[in-house]
Amino acid sequence: GDERVWFAQLYGMSDNLSYNLAHAGYHTAKYVPYGPVGAVMPYLLRRANENTAIAGQSSREFLLIQKELRRRQGR
């Protein structure tokens, strides 16, 4: 792949895409948000809300994620 092009994803999200891109010769990276829970959770909640494609990957896992997010939001 082109040395100037990298694909980066949040760790644990759409690993199948990262693995397939890497297998095809593209540069890939996973990132992990780090910091106080109060600072990191809003970011992770936004990413989860934006990534509606999660639902198609594993409905059971998605339901568990939704349940945990609601618990953490106090709903």
C-alpha cells in the first residue's frame, strides 16, 4: 500500500475490516482512548452512537453493548 495512507480504527471496532485491509497490504492501526473515565466515556459513547454498523456485526454483542452504555449513563 501507499506509505502515506493509513487506516485507523478504535480498538475492538470492526476488526474484520482492519484484518482484511492489512492482509491486502494496507497500513492499519488500532487506537485506544486513554484518560480519566469521565473524559473517555463521552468520546466512546459518541463513537458507539455514530457507528450504527455495529448492529449488523453481532446482534447479541450489540445488545450487550447497548445495555452497558445505558447502565453507565444511568438510564
